[in-house]
Amino acid sequence: MAMELFAGVDVGSTTTKVAIIDSSEKLLADAIDKSGFDFSGAAESVFNQALEVLGVERQQVKRVVSTGYGRRNVAFADEMRTEILCHSAGAYHYYPEALTIIDIGGQDNKIIRVNAAGERETFSMNRKCAAGTGAFIEEIAYRLGLELSDLNGMAEKSENEVSIGSFCTVFSCTEILGLLRRGAKPEDIVKGVFRSVVKRVVEMDTIVGKVVLTGGVIAYNPIIAEMMAEMTESQVVIAPHPQTMGAFGAALTARNL
Ligand code: ADP
């Protein structure tokens, strides 16, 4: 008998992710690409990429659940679920205990608390402003002429982190230009930028219990996990495949419908 497959499609405001699992809930393949302006085109193309990775045909996927900001644009999805539900389902699959899940995405942050049974207790979301999100980090990298992929390594070299007082992206850019003029080193500024992201996130809600981090920002900047552990005195772990955790949670939902 052919293997039964289930897929989750997470159309985020910045990236689109697809995860394919089997009926034992094992992640078999995932794929990621920019969402761009055409959410339905991105969903279609990232789904095809994941199928190709696995070497299977679309007909072999029994059910698809979509999630994310652009979840309504996935014509081939059987059902839709919120990102809150999918990130919780994905994280709880790996850590079946009471958790605080923090997702730092391209344009929003979410803090979700689940109890020991995996049921959602509370959630907070920041979708109003770029501060503390991936977009903030991208803007600063652009202004400093740095590659996004170099930031984590730079912050790790920092010996004299600078403090960035402004949370607002525009004010932070002005502040950073001033710091550079006064001779601050780029690596110390980058570490300060990460500190600002962590501060902005942790002030959104009370952080209790074990923290599981998901999303694209943490996937590329694991130093944020160390900084968050220091600042909250909590146990902080980075979820496996953090950027595709929402897509994985959607696939789990498809499996269990
Ligand atoms: P979404 O909100 O669309 O779900 P993600 O969780 O995928 O977004 O996070 C997107 C963020 O991840 C970007 O804003 C950026 O900060 C970071 N990121 C994504 N791709 C890369 C990359 N190749 N290198 C470094 N950082 C990246």
C-alpha cells in the first residue's frame, strides 16, 4: 500500500513554508521560499518544491491544511487553521509539556502559552509595528550594508555590546548611524540590535516555564536564544526546524482531521 502523506502550507507575510509528514507524524520533507506579492503562486511553487524533495506526486498527499497570514490563498488546501494553533501543535509535538512558544517572524511576533495537555491558555501578538521582528533586523542589516546571514556570527564576536535605546525602526537607524560615527564596532551594534529584539519580545507578555522558539529569525540567529535565556532566566530551547514549525503543525492537523 502506498504511504499516506499529509502536508501543511504556512503562507507567512515574508516566507512560505511547506512540510510533508507521514501517518506516523514524521517530517519527511520541507521547503521554504519568499512569499512575495503572489501568495497563491508562492504556495503552489513551495508545495511543488517539497513534493520534488520527496520524489512524490501531488495525488499521494491525502490532506493539506493551510496556515499563516496568507492561508486563504491556498486553493489546494482542504482546511485552514490559525498560526497560533499550528505553532502550538508543532512545538507541543516535540515538547509535550506546559510551554511558552515564542515565534519571531518576518513581520509579527507571537507568544503562545499551552498547558501540559497542549491546550492553548493565552496568546499575545504584535502585528502593528516592525520593532522586534525580522523586518527590523532586515532593515538594520540593509542600512549597515551587511548580509543577513552574517549577523549571528558578528554578534557572537561582540565584546562591547552597545545599547540601542529606540525600539522604533526609523529612530533605531538614526541612532545606529550616530553610534557608528562615534566609533562603535558593527558587531557591537548588531548584538545591541538583537538585544533590542529580545527586549521587545519579552515585554509582550510574562514569560513562564520552558520557552520554545520558532520562526525564521531564530533559525538564522540562534544567539537570540542565549540572550533570551539570560534575560528571562527561563529554560529556552530552539525548536527543531524552527522556520517550518507552523507548516509542520498544519501537517499534523491535516493528519489528525
Ligand atoms: P513569516 O513571518 O513570513 O512566517 P519567517 O518566520 O520565515 O517569516 O521569518 C522571516 C525572517 O527570518 C526574516 O525577516 C529574516 O529576519 C529571517 N530570515 C529568513 N531567511 C533568512 C536568511 N536566508 N538569512 C538570514 N535571515 C533570514
